[in-house]
Amino acid sequence: MENLYKITEQGHQYILGEIIKDFIHYDFEKTLTYLEVKGKFCYGQNFKILEADKPIIYKLLIYIIKDEENCKNYHINLNKGILLTGPIGCGKTSLMNLVRYILPEKNRYEVQSARNISFEYLKQGHQVITNYSKAKIFCFDDLGIEQSLKYYGNECNVLGEILLSRYDLFVSHKIVTHATTNLNAIELEKWYGNRVRSRMRQLFNLIAFDRKSQDKRN
Ligand SMILES: Nc1ncnc2c1ncn2[C@@H]1O[C@H](COP(=O)(O)OP(=O)(O)OP(=O)(O)O)[C@@H](O)[C@H]1O
Ligand SMILES: [Mg+2]
């Protein structure tokens, strides 16, 4: 018997694929249809999946749904996380937020902006680094725009510290981390230093929007 994988959104049912032997087989086009509906719901009626973005979204989706065969073809390592890069306004934050919804709720990662985390650090200090070092999958949004902050006079690159802890977690417990950024490799190294940068190479698969991708805020 056919067992469809469906998601209900505002009273409508969307079919994303089939469940065969407890495994969801997603249909790419149907999943895109759902993402566009969810995108319009979250970001307004102008939200549209652009033809030019489909290759990026495809790579992200095969990773998210753990499609081993296609990931191999695209050199995406399922044991690592995703670093989604691209110019300002190309849609990184929206995309990382949206693709979570195609997963069953228990498998979704949590998106947190680097900027908010650094503000939490101002209020709570070192506890924040511990909070984000726990065995849970996070996506740190917009790495490299937060500032180094002082807590009782101690200057701390909060996200840099968190990334070091996330690396330890990755090595010891195979727990991945995702992130988005506008910065390129050289800028990231400048921002976080070479210890962090070197670990980032192991932590993340790089998925990059084209440098000329349109700013969707226009
Ligand atoms: N596919 C899309 N169609 C229409 N609008 C979109 C699309 N994706 C994102 N947007 C809108 O474009 C704006 C920028 O998107 P988003 O914040 O995701 O970009 P970003 O790459 O994270 O930008 P930044 O580098 O500044 O963090 C938002 O207002 C968002 O609602
Ligand atoms: Mg963003």
C-alpha cells in the first residue's frame, strides 16, 4: 500500500514524497512546491523559488534528507554540517529557516543568529557558550557580523569560542553544526583566527550562492 509523506499547512495537505520502510523518499519538485508555500507564509506573497536558486536548494535538500547517493555525487559529506555562503540578501537565512520544515519535527535543527548570541553573552556571560555547546544541532546565522564583546572586562569572540566547542562536540559525539555567512574563507579567518578557520573546514560542507546572486531585499 502506498504511504504518502504529507505536511499540513493552514488546512491544506502537501505531499512531499512517499514513506517506504520507515524512510521518507522526497520528490524534489513537490518539496519545492511546499517550500514556496511555506516561504510565502513566513516571508510574504513575494516569496518565490527562483530558477537560478534551484541548484543550491537541491544541494541543501539532498543533504537535509540524507540522500547518500546524490550527496556522494555532489561531494557532500553527510557527517559534516552545512555552511551556506552568499552575498547580502541572497536568501541564506530564509532558506536555512525554511528547509527545516520538511523534516519531521524531532529532526529539526534550531536557527540562532550570531548577533543575538553575542547579545545574550553580554547579559549572561560564559554560560551562553555552554548553552550552545550542548548536544543539539544548531544553525548559527550570519557568522562574522557580531562584534567581540566584553563581559566584566574580558574580551571574548563569543562565536569563535562556540565554534571551538562545537568542533570538540563534532569530534567526540559526531554532532554537526550548520551556519550561514556573507564572508569568504579569508574574511572568516581574519575574523575568527586560523584555529577556528581550520576547524571550520572539517565541520562544514560549503554550499555557496553565486557571488552575483540577486539581493532579494530590492
Ligand atoms: N526566494 C525568495 N523570494 C522572494 N523573497 C525572498 C526570497 N528569499 C528571501 N527573500 C526575502 O529577501 C530578503 C533577504 O533574505 P534573507 O534575509 O534570507 O537573506 P540573507 O542572505 O540571509 O541576507 P544577509 O546576508 O543580509 O543576512 C528577506 O526579506 C526575505 O524575506
Ligand atoms: Mg541572513
